[in-house]
Amino acid sequence: MSLEVHIGLLWDEPAIRGEFAGEFLVRCRVDCCRFLTLDETAGAFEAFSEPGRRQHDYAIRLCESLSPAHAERTLSEPKELAQKFDVDIVEAGRTWESGGQQFDIRVWWPIVKLDSLSDAEKTLDELRAMPGLDPLGLALVRLDRAVPDLPFEFRFGSFSGRALEIWTTPLSPESFFRLHDVPIGRGFHWQRKESLDYRGSLRLFHPGGAGLSAVNRLELESYLESAVGSEMRSDLPAAFSQAQAIAARSTVLATANRHHFADGFDLCHDDHCQCYQGILREADAVVAPIRESSGIILVSPLSTPLNPPTKWRETGAHSRAALPNDASSFIVHRSSLPRVVDARYAKSCGGVSERYEAAWGGEGPDYFTVRACGEFSVPDLSREDSAREFLKSDSPAWCNPRLHPYPDPWDKDPLFRWTFEYTRKELGDLIAEKTGHDVGRVQELNAIRRGKSGRILILEIVGEAGTQHIYGELNIRRALSKSHLPSSFFVVDERADRIILSGGGWGHGVGLCQLGAAAMARAGWNVESILNHYYPRTELMNL
Ligand SMILES: [Zn+2]
Ligand SMILES: [Zn+2]
């Protein structure tokens, strides 16, 4: 097994600085057909460039579909959609091959094309108002692929000149490269910049937009040792680290070329995809469970993945959507390819997990269910009174720190139950700052739709100066806090001039609950039982 991943480390940067340590082969593409191998093999480098003027190709993605048939259905209903907008279907994700086995993790995006980015807000509003269209999956996406587009200045050793692309190959296992000023935690309150060291290859290019990109290509296992290691800790049982490693390995394979479809890499290095801080600084105790589970992934063999109709295969990613009344477009070919599980996880589920569709709309895999984080039953929490009762009670969940104390330093944050309190003016000001919509002093917050796990999916904000709807758990979390509210699983209380949010969990709540899994591992559960609990109907498989 030798799978490689492409991790985006920097993008839209006016300058990138770093150094090569050990020995590297440094190749420079000067223009479309001239290549140079530079003399130096180690030392400091710098690259800098002006912003480009490339016009990007944007669209509103209606959702992600696991089959082209679902994408077609999404475009055919409501009828008004295809009549009013220029629609299409784009293939994202990719297939992988390992040991003669192919894994199909493609997804299909039903999209509405945009003439320019400035149409996005207006089109989003129109789509949200369209009866019969689920607003939860709507997202702005860029479709044009990032390829080397503009030359940039590159200095390394005795070389100084214009380059269209730089790529490097390490010449010894000890070789690593260092990048300066890598942002960590973009958009979160802990954002900072660090110099970080990485194994594998480095690629530098200017995709023509705001600035330069740096992409790290390395072996999947080497990536996981660092990525899982930097999130995990050596003082937890191996079953937990193994479950985490298997989930992370599966998710990497399942989400490559989806979140960063247009960026020229599979995943980014930040919390957005999976936190990856280069060469591991952790003890061997963290790496050991990852190596023990090397190559093991979760697959969903019981679902039958659907291959695209032949016409899309032939015409490629940007083919036109078939007309809704074209019966042949609904013919699908069953495939025996296993589908790698998109094994999402979040820090704490607050006692109950959520379905994929509730968080991201579209077509969710059947292994994401609304499920108690423990041996108890949970009623339908989409009702306001049930959600309130559940949040104000003390459920016997694995992630409840009163029953299963969190390891340090997680015990510093209230992750299972929390409250946020604002004055009406403070909250109005915050919402104006975060969403750009000034509703004035907040009078009411209403959950228009909750998922069955109680998470708010559509929130209505009633203010003195207007009413605003927020769609999707992540947007709700962003709108109601300086950085991110821990989750959208909360109820609202009012006390005179104050609005109090009482909530549970940290994260989207889909898939594995990290704190719950840690407690299960400490109680002696093995890796398979932990994964079966959070991803029912899936199986382990060796790559
Ligand atoms: Zn990302
Ligand atoms: Zn939990």
C-alpha cells in the first residue's frame, strides 16, 4: 500500500519563506516547457509574487449527492429550478486504488451556475425562498481548478529568477522542509502563525488568484502519524488512538478533492479539514497505535454505491445535467466497489449524535444516525420541549464529564453542557458584525428547524430593526459567538435584558464523539466496538 495525499499548507500568500534541511532535489519549471534542476540541495528559500487577476468560476452547490441519480433528482425538483437557473452536475471526490482494489468515493454536486461572485448572495436568497428546495446543503463553491498560472520570483542558493512552479523531492529519509508563518486555526480565536517542519515533497505555484500556494505531498501513513498525533495524546488507551486513526484514515480517503475541489490539493492542514502540523513532536506512544492500525479503513459494504450513467462518464466533470424527463438518465449501474466511510468525528456530541443530512443537507450515508452516546434511549429532540428537557437533564452519556472525567487539558473547557449569556444589544452587535445584517437589539431567537438530535438547523433572529434567518449549524455557531459557539444544540432563555443560550456538545455531532470514544476506551472497549457504536453497519478492511 502506498497512497499519497496532497495537503494544502499555504494559499493566497504574497510571500512564502522557508528552508530545505537534509538533501532535496529542487526542480524549477521556468515556463510551459523548460525545466531546471537547481544546484543547491539545502538552505533557505523565498518566493514572492503580486496578486493575479484570474476570474474564478463560481456556483451555488445545492448539496452533495452519493449518486448522480440523486443529483439529477435534486435538479428536477422543484421544476422551477431548472427553468429559472443555469444548472449542471459536477463530479467531485475521486477514486483510489490500493493493492488491486478500487475505492469509489466520488460525489456529485448539483449546481446553479453564477455569472460572478457578486450574484452569490442574491441567488442564495432566491434558492432559500424556493419551496421544495432544502436550504441546508446550499454552499458557494469555486469550480475552476488551481493550476500554475502566473510566474513568481524564487530565490534559493545561487538561483534567483522567475518560476512557474517549484517542486522538490527529498533525497534521504531525514530530509525535511520548514515553512515560516504558517497560520494555525484560521478563523478561530486561537489563530496564530508558526514555523513548521514537514516530510515529503513541496510544491509551490501561483494559481492566478490572490497569491502563492504551498502544497505538501506525502505518504498517507506519514501524514496520519502527524495529523492524528497532533490531535491525540499519549495518555489515552491505544483503542482510542486506533479508532481515531482509522476514522481519520477513512475520512482522508473519503473527502479528498471535495472540500478543496478548486484549490489544487486534497485537504488543508488546518482545523477546517484535519489539523496537521508537520513532523510529529509527540512521543512514540502516540505513533504506535497508528502504526498498529496501518492501512485499516472503515468501509460501507452494505450500501450499494451507484456508478454514474455512462453519458457522464464519457462527457466528464462539467457535462450538462440530463433533462429531468429523460428516462435514460436514471439508469444506474450497480457496482460492487466498497465505499470508504466518511468517518466524521467531533469533540463532544453532548449525549446524542446527528445525521449527516441535518448538518450538511443532501444525501447522507446511512451509517450516520441519531444515536445516544451510551446505553440509553433518546426521544425525538426536534421538538423544543424535548430538546430543553434533554439539555437540562444529566444524561448518562460517555462524554458526560461528571461520570467520565475528561483528561487534561480538555477538562478546562465546558464541552458537555455550557451557557453563553449576552445583553440584547451585545447580541445584536455581534450578529451584525458576524453576518453583515444589522437586526438591532435582539428580541427573540427562534429555532425554526431542529434536527432529531436537537441541533438547530435554521434559526430565526428577531430584532428591533428586522428579522434574519441563519441556515445550517455552522453558520448559526459563527453568528452567535466571537469565534464559534460550541454547537447549535442549545435552547434560549430570556431574563430581562439578557439572552441566555444553554447548550450541549462541541462540534457538529455527526459520527464519532471523541470524548465519548476516549471514555469507552478507558472503560475497556476495543477499537472495533467503539467504531461499531459510532458508525453502525460499517466494516473494517485492510487497504
Ligand atoms: Zn480544509
Ligand atoms: Zn458523546
